[in-house]
Amino acid sequence: MYAVDQRVSVSGYRSKMQDRLFVLLALVLQIGAGAEERELCFQNFKFGVATAAYQVEGAWNVSGKGESIWDRYTHERPDRIFDHQTGDVAADSYHLVEEDVRLLVDLGVQFYRFSISWPRILPSGFSNKINPDGVRYYNKLLDLLNQHNILPVVTMYHWDLPQTLQQLGGWTNPLIADHFVSYARVLFENFGPRVKTWLTFNEPLSFCQGGYGGIEAPGFGASGTDDYLCAHTVLRAHGMVFRMYDREFRKKQQGNVGITLDFSWPEPLTTSKNNQIAAEIFRQFSLGWFAHPIFSETGDYPPIMRKRIDYISKHQHFPRSRLPKFTPQEVEMIKGSADFLGFNHYTTYLVEKNYQPIPAQPSFDYDIGGIKTQKDDWPKSNSTWLKVVPWGFRKALNWVRKAYNNPPIIVTENGVSTRPGTQDLRRINYIEGYLKALHSAIYVDGCDVRGYTYWSLIDNFEWTRGFSERFGLYEVDYASPNKTRTKRLSAAYIAKVAKTRCLPQSWTT
Ligand SMILES: *[C@@H]1O[C@H](CO)[C@@H](O)[C@H](O)[C@H]1NC(C)=O
Ligand SMILES: *[C@@H]1O[C@H](CO)[C@@H](O)[C@H](O)[C@H]1NC(C)=O
Ligand SMILES: *[C@@H]1O[C@H](CO)[C@@H](O)[C@H](O)[C@H]1NC(C)=O
């Protein structure tokens, strides 16, 4: 049944009854298997890997591509990038697309998640002029994937806004939503016959908070104001694209449209009531900010966000809340505007209540009401923020299940950074731990997860960390003219998992 299903199987919510049967079955199987080590397998499930346009493509100024905010930012602000590098060439996937697909075939994954560069398709940001070379490039990639029966999972926006639109204020300008809809229409028209799984946005929490409230591109650092404006436009744009797909394309193309949200698990620092409340507020402000308007029964922002930001804004003498308001029509338009949830998860934080008085300067970090830390003895990675805490993954998935009535989920990113080198046992260890947690979330707890994506296929440009942190199953030699890709041990591990849909019981290579 799944072999003929062109989608990454997300059609329709699994029923409550099916859920219970599932859990029951899982329990019976476990008891049957006794105490010895059982093989953990995933049924009706797909494995894939991911990349994003700016992080791998390179070719930033060739074949008619327009400038993106990340081109501008890395060129003008090398001081903001850890190793002062740019994505001008990156892994050169624009020229090495056959090589990348060869790696995917080697891994035997069922799908490939990649993103389309908006300025490569529409150099000026507007849809009046389409760049034929851009369309040709993604068609070539889709052809190659099709030849090898690898399903495409396509992100429309993975942070590389056309610079022309940034000059209009970027995502803080409500009109950008209309331009995004026009861009999405070009994508559905050109690629929709072959792409059945779409993600409108990748991690709006990160790019709104980081880009408009922090030091990711465009790097304005207007936390507590511009980040909320960004999110507001993005949520409207997402809903508008979903409704447009319903009206103009769904019948013909029969695909699914979702959104990828990132969620680090906020665990209370202690069991005190105040810290438990603080952790719950943290969840509402991070995942709930975007998930509540789309996936909850009532729609709109989480009530606690409305309440806190309205209150704090007032005390900071703002004439109106820093959190914009949706019209009742917009609440309805956005509510339910996803066929599935794309879920990115990497790590866990400990949260305690912030007792500081209201500061004069607005900030998201104050509004969120808690202070986050990590335990020193949690295993480290090559990224300061990324500690290895598999149990947080299971808790995060279960929170989503309970908060939003068990929506279908595709894990669209999970992964870990290491130093250069191909003997990456730490990466295998990370993946194994997180897949075990995922298995429990599905087969013990009943979370409706349909697929898992490892981030990333190859080493790539890690935003403000440049090339210093490596997430790839394949190492990229940036010094070589051909950006040589070399297989890491973890690639063999993922290949085994993708092929058998089971976790290898003992891993020795
Ligand atoms: C493209 O950018 C590179 C730097 O990455 C520069 O050397 C080259 O001259 C540029 N090409 C064009 C056509 O502007
Ligand atoms: C990651 O590795 C690079 C060297 O490849 C090093 O410069 C950097 O400090 C490391 N970062 C962390 C957080 O370990
Ligand atoms: C780079 O690739 C080209 C074309 O595939 C090949 O001829 C050349 O030998 C490669 N160079 C290196 C250093 O691998």
C-alpha cells in the first residue's frame, strides 16, 4: 500500500481506536519478546535526509539567481560568522547534483528533503519574471530523484529571502505574505505535478527570533517587537498558501502541505510549581507561538502569550500590545491549515522561572518568563547549544500529541554536529538514542509519527557558525576543488536503518 503511495504517507489522522490498538499491540509484542534485547522496528514508516538551499548549493551569483539576505549578510557582516565564511560556494550542490543523488541512492533512503531558493526561481522576489535556469536546476534534481524512486519533500522557504523584499522590511511587512503566495503558486505550477509533500516554512521560531530579534540574517536584533511582526506575517502567509493549494491545486495534484516547526524540549529545572509553570509557558512561547494558531482547536496565539505580552507591553508604556492581533477571519483561515506537522528536534533545556522585574527594553527573552540552561554532564556535541538528551525527544512528541490531538508528524530534522573526521561513533550514538526515544513515542505512547529525517546528508554552511560545525553523514572537503564527499561511519548506520526500518541490534563496523 505504501509502495504506491506517492506521498510521505500523511493522509488523514489516524483514529483514536487505531491508536489504542497500536499501543496494545506494541505492549503485547514487548511482553512476548521477554527480557532479552528486542529488535526495534518501524512499520509504515519512511527514512530520509535533509539539506537546505543556501547551506549546500553555492552558485550564489550565477545562472540568473538573485541575491538573498544570507548572501548580503555574509558579505557585509563577516564578523557575525564564526569563521568569516560565506555560502558563495558551500558544498557546490548546484553543480554536483548528480553526486548528491548518488549519495542518496547509496544510503537507500525513501525521501530527500531539500529547499528551493526563492531568489533562484524569482531573482527579484516578484513572480513576474521566472528564472528558467532555476526551474531547470530543480527539475533536474526531481528527475534524478524520480529515476531512483526517492520521494521529494520540498521546503519553500529555508531562510533565504530575496534581498529585494528585505528592502521592503522583509517578514515584518505584512505585504510579503502576498508575494510569498505568488512564489508558492509558481512552485505548485512548475513542480506540483511531481512534489506531493510540501513544507511552507522551515523553523519560523528560529528565523523570526534569530533574524529579527537576534544575529541571524538580516540581523536587526529588535527582539520583542520585530520578531512578533515576522511571525505574524509568516503565519498569515502559511495559511494563505494552504488555502490557495486547496482552491487551485489539491484536486489535481493530491499532495500534502505542512510547515516545519522547531521545538527544543523545555524541562522544568526542579519540580517546584513555579518552575513547572515556567517550563509550560516556555513551550507555549516556542512551539505554541506557531503551532497553536494552526493545530489547536481554538486557533490564534496561545492565550498565555496574549496575556503576558499585552501586560508587559502596557507596563513598558507601549500604546498597544507588541504582539499583533489576527482578525477573526484570519484566525479561521490559519486554524487547521496543515495536513501534517514537520517537526525539528535536536536538544533539551532546563527552565526556571525568571523573577526579574519588567525591564524598560522589550525582549522575547523576558516575555517568555523563564531562564534556560543545560546540565554540564549531558553529553556534548560540536555545537554549544546541542547537548545529547534523547528522553527530551519523547517528551516533546508527547506534548504535541496531547496539546494538538495527535496530528500526523514527519520528523523533518534531527541530528548532531561533530568535529571533522569520518569515525563518527558519537553521531551513531546520537541517532540510536533518539531513534529509540522515537520508537517509544510511537509504539508505547501512540504518537502519530510517519517519517524521520536525519540532518544532514552532507556537511554544510551552518549559518553564523560557518563551516565549523559538521552535521553530515558525508564529510565535505571544502578545500578540494570538487568539494569531495567522503562517507562517514554514520552513513552506513543510516543506510542499514533505512533499508531494514529497524535499529541494528549491535553495531560494529
Ligand atoms: C560571483 O561571485 C564570486 C565570488 O563568490 C566572484 O568572484 C565573481 O566575480 C562573481 N561573478 C559574477 C558574474 O558576478
Ligand atoms: C567545534 O569544532 C571546531 C573545530 O573543528 C572548534 O573550533 C570549535 O571550538 C568546536 N566547538 C565546540 C562547541 O565544541
Ligand atoms: C574533479 O572532478 C573532475 C570532473 O568530474 C575530474 O576530472 C577531476 O579529476 C576531479 N578532481 C579531483 C581533484 O578529484
